[in-house]
Amino acid sequence: MINRILTMFADSKDLITKRMKNDDISIEVAYIDSLCDESKISEAIFVPFSRNFKPFEEIVEFSSEFKPIHEMTEWASSLLRGYVLIYINSKYYSYDASRNIRIENQNTQVESSIQGPQIALTEDLKDGLNLIRNRYPEPNLAVEERTLGVSSKTRIAILFDNRRVNDKVLKNVKKKILEINADMLHSAGEIVRELGGNRKQLFPTTLITERPDRISNSIAQGKVIILIHGSMFGIILPITFYDLMNTMDDQYESFWMSRTLMVMRYISVLMTVTLPAMYISIVSYNPELFRVQLAFSIAGSRSAVPYPSFIEVLVMLFMIEMLVEASVRLPRYIGSTGTTVGGLILGQAAQQAGLVSSIMIIVTSVVAISNFVIPNNSLAFAIRFLKYPLIFLAVFYGITGVCIGMFCYLVYLSSIRSFGVPYFRIHRKPARNAEGDLGQVSSS
Amino acid sequence: MRHLIFTVLFVFIASLVLGGCGFKDIDKRFFVVATGIDHSDNPNKPFRVTLRLAVTSPKIEPGAGKSQLETIDAKTIAEGVRELKAYVDKELDFGHCKIFMIGEKLARKEMDQAINWMTRRRDIQMIANVTIGHPTAEAILKIQPKNERYPGNTLFLSFGKEGTDSSYTVTEYIFGMRKRRTEKGIDPVLPIIMPENETYRISQAGVLNKKKLIIILSPEETQLYNQITNKYLKSSLGGNVEQDPYVLAVGRIQSRFKIKNNAQGKPVVEMRIKIHGLLEEAPKLVFDKDWASIEQELAKQYSKSVVRLLKKFQRQGVDPIGFGLKYRATHYSGGDKSWQEWQGIYPNIEFDVQTRVTIEGTGLIK
């Protein structure tokens, strides 16, 4: 065995192979040092083998931890997952001694909740399954494991409640997963992109989440979940636009306040999309829309600005986008410097230098802040993009253009389907015990 | 798919031309805050157009509202405005012009052209106020009130709903003016602005027939006119009962009228007015007096003054309340016949005004 393995892994220094012999028997052992926990190996194999209180072949045969391998093709993949291969009595066994390096911090970081559960998924698939099974102790919960990616061989798990799931959606998802033939897959986002196929999507049609409570709720609604080994995020599908605008806190807090916050979120989406375009079209086409005071003060503060309104808008938006982008990537220590330099110094100075008007600074910051209100990151990204075509339309056609642009967006949103389920569906059937929210159109 | 993309792209590019020259930044526009149109005594150039242009500033402080005045004599108003463009460095914008003032002289002569221009021009909003300037619109526009925070503010607040709501101020919008000028049976009423120590006094109204200014009402008559045409109007009602002066602060006033034939078969306008209010001025110990008699006495005096005002309108052949319109609506007899009937009826019609005053309190806790 060792010779064969050595030819398979030609240049791997961390491949350890050993031939051992005790009083009764001789075995061959192979494992990849860097993937395995040495103490586990010595505890399970080396120590019992050398002490030989009990015949080692019996231990191997009866312990469930040692799994027999029948095919030679499985050798490489088992070794690469951190298994130890054992050759004993002309039989092959594998033993799981893998060592996973992962972040131990299990607090939610992306979707924090004030009074909801604070635990997040981890990068280990098993822990993730544990968290979800604990929250959804139903025998109907089906778990299917696969690997994705030709080289990366990422392990994923597909979870669903087989009593509540919509078969069409499930079949659709499975088909799409089979079609994936990417080389490397590491994150939930990549898998989502592969699931989308060739279509270039603007809006996310899946929900990437780190919250086990959200996942278990979705399973109860009959949705399909994909968990990825090595990623802290799970994928929920199919979803609606409404799901993306929803936070878990909406379900944990009192009715009226959470509804008000939801309305506020939708208003802020509208603002972040239309405000720059509306600024251009009102300032340059229809200033009579403002109150007189505002018109005069904008005219006054703009009189120092040498460029037309749309250049002013583009300059400011470019600056704020840079600021947002920089503060995402910067290490935490420099992060505050970035915002100080960008926000205070640039904003103030740009206005004093007469590059932008003071109203424009307000517009820009409202646009940025209302964009941050959107609870889902990938939706926030999509919506961040939406304002630019509108700006373009506003420059050429004024308010009419903005209205037509908004209409186009609505048409586009309504045409999207998330795995066969209408995406922009506002009406939501309340999830009852044995029913899921899966769209009346496709399931009928 | 590709075909569709090209079609969409083509339509988009082709429609780029449609935008035209509408794009003009707000700081490249000169906002007109008030427009005055006068008669210039020059037969070749009969119109004198005066524009009050706002000089904008980023700071809004009391007294900081500066404005620039431009005057020109022209053959027509539109020509005058076009010519004025050559005098200023930015595009004139009437979008925020809320006050259109017609000089008294022009109003007495002929104001057809002025109203026509206002209703046709694209950027003039139909909700702008039409007024009459006394003695001339130019003289009124020259006044720059000292406490203005931004140019034109004083006039805007006087006519708008958010500033003062004086019961002596009549307001009329362009659309209303147009309606009253074209509709048979109702005549326009315009407020008259008069200069007074660097500020304005807007306490009188002028009644017009379809063509020109006919009568100027006194402030008391203006208030009376306002009271019988509005519902919730903070106003006052005064009168003497047994030599004691009483003033009632009117909280709600409601009036309705019908046109009927009376017992003798003569047409009569029956007007019923209901007034609710608190006493603002009254003799001492009014609480213990009999309110009913005070109410009746005040009502009688009020009715009398209303009849006097209505008779005045009747004598001049104008109808600002809209009796004719009501008659046409309720006595339809085919085509234009009811209107012709009314023209025969109105000069001799009688007025029967009855008022019910309710005193809700004395304004004091006993």
C-alpha cells in the first residue's frame, strides 16, 4: 500500500507512512501530517498497537471509528480529508483523525440581534448541523451531503424538511447543484453565483445567513438550506424580496414597533435609490418643486460650485463609495482614521472649497446611511448599484426619466424568480403548521 | 435577446434628443418672486413690466433677503419679459413667482392680456396669487420690507395659508381668477395691496366685472365679503347693544343662500348665516345678562350690513358671491336661457338675510 500511495503523492513532504510490527501482526499506516491530529492517532492506533493488550485486528474490526475501504479510488480523497489509512490483514481501513482549524468565536457578527439568540454558525459542517438539529428536532429533517468543486472538494450539506419542502424547488436545486462544475468553491457567495448559472443577476435570489434560528425558521417554512464546510454562512432558498428586508429582530420585538421599522426600511430603500437622481432632476429641471426657502438656499450654496449638478453628485457619490469600500477592507486599527479623514475632512473641505454644495453633502450622507439600513448585505450591494442608472436618466430626462427608471426597476423585480418562486411577491401566506411559504404560483 | 437589446438601446439613444435644453442648474436661474404689470401711458408700449428678482444667498437671516428690480416698457407682456432677459445674466424662472400684481390703472382699463399671459406661460404656476397694486404695481414692488428673511417672503406669507390669516385679506389664485372671468354668474374679487411705511397693507379688495375693476371695497366690507364666502374664518363682528360696544371673535361662520320666489312671486335671495364665537369686548357683568337679546341684536345689525353690501354689488351689476352661478345651476331651462333670465332678474332681486349669532362664552371664567 505504501508504495502505491507514495507514487500517488509524489512530492508531499507531509505525507507520513509507517510500517509497524508488534508481536502478532504487522500493519501499514499512512496519513497526512498537516491534516491530522497526532495525539488522536497515537491514542487510537499507535498506543493500542504497541501495547497489544487486545489483538489490534479485533479493535479495528469491531470499533465503529475504523471504517473499511473497498475501493482504491477512495484512498486519496480519504487521506486528503484528514483520515488515516491502515492496512491490516490485507484489508484497508480509514480512521478519522482530522484536525480543523476554525474560529472558536460563535457570536453573530454580520446579522446581530439585540435580544435574539447570539450564536452563529461555525466553519465546521458538523457544528452547523448540530446547531440546526437542536433548533429543529424533527425526524423529517433530511440531510444530504455532497462535495462541490473539482479541486476544492468542498463538503456541503443540503437540509430540508421532507414533509414541508416543495418538491419542484428541491428538484430544481438538486439539478442546479449537479450542474455546478467549478474548480474551486470556498464561500456561500460563490455557490450562490454558480447556482445562478450563466445569468447575470443584480438582486440576490438566495439569502446568505449566519443565524441558526433563521435557518431553522426557514426549514419550518419548507425552504431548502445549503450549509458549506469551511464557511460560516448557510444559504436559504428560495426567498422573496421581503425576506431580505426582514431581520430576525422583527420577529422578536413588539408588533407595532417592528412594523414601523419595516416601513422605515422600505422608505430608506426608496430614498437611497432615488435621492441623488431626484436632486439632479429637481435642481436642474424643476426647481419649483422645492419650497421657496429651500430653492433660494440651494441656489445660494450652489452658486460657488463651478460644475453642473450631476458632476457634483458623481464626485460626492464616488467619494462616499470609496469611503465605504475602504472602511470595509481596512484593518480595524486604521478604520477609524479612514472615516475621520473621509467624512470630516473631505466632506467639510469639499464644501468650503466650493466643489460641492452643502445640500449635496446632506444628500450624500442620507444616501449612505439609508443604504446601511438594509439588513441584508448582498441586497444592500444590489441597491447601492441601482442609483447610478437613475442618475444617468435624471441628467437627460429629469423627473420623467427617474419615474420611468423606477418603473423599469419594478418590472425587473417582478420578473425575477427565485428557483421558480415569484420573487417580488408582497402578499405572504402566513406559515401554518404543515404549510410553507413557497409561492402559490409554482406549487399549483 | 440581442435584437431586443439593440432596440432598447436605439430607442434610448434616439430619445436623448427629447431632453432638449431643459437642463439648467438652479444657480443659473434668476427666480422672479413677484411680477408687476402696469399701464405705462405710452400708446406704443402700453405695458410696463416690473420683475422682482431674488438675489439668493446661502444664509437666511432677517433682513438678508435682497432683491433686484427690473422694469421695462413693452408692446406686449411676453415681449417685455423676453427683452428683460437681455438685462440679466441668468435665465428668468417664474416657477417661484407667487405674486402677480396688476396696476390699478391697468385693472380699471383692461386686464385681459395680462391674465391671458399668466395662464399660458409654462413656468407660471396656476396657484400663484393675483393682486392689484395701488397706486401702481411698480410702486409696491419697489418696497423692500426690512424684516424679510428672503426676497418676497412678506408677500408670500400674507397671501399663503401659513403666515397671517387676516380676515381683511382676500386671496385669489390664477386658476380661480380665470374661472371667475370666464364663468357666467360669478365675478372676480382681487386683493388690493397698498404701500404703508416701507411695508404693505392688504385690507381692501376690488370687485371686477368680466373686464375691469368696478368697485373698491372698504376694509369693513372686505371682511364682510370674506365672512360670507368662507366657513372657518378667524374674524370679528362688532355692534352696539344699548350703547354698550360688543365685539365677537368669530370662530365659525357658515352661510348658505337660496334663490326663491317669495309670497308675492318676486324672486328673492334667501341668505342664512350662522355665527359662533366668543365675546372679546363686552361691558362688565355680561355673564349675568340675557345673552339671547344680545345675540339677536348683533344678528340684526349684521344682517343689515350684509344686505347693504349685497345691494352695493347689485347696483354696480357685479356678482362676486356667485348668485348667478347658483341660479344657473338650480333653474336650468335649456341652453343659455337661464342665464338670460338671470340677467333680467338680478337688478331687481331682493335680499332676505337672516343671521343667527351664538355666543359660546364671555372669554372669562366667571
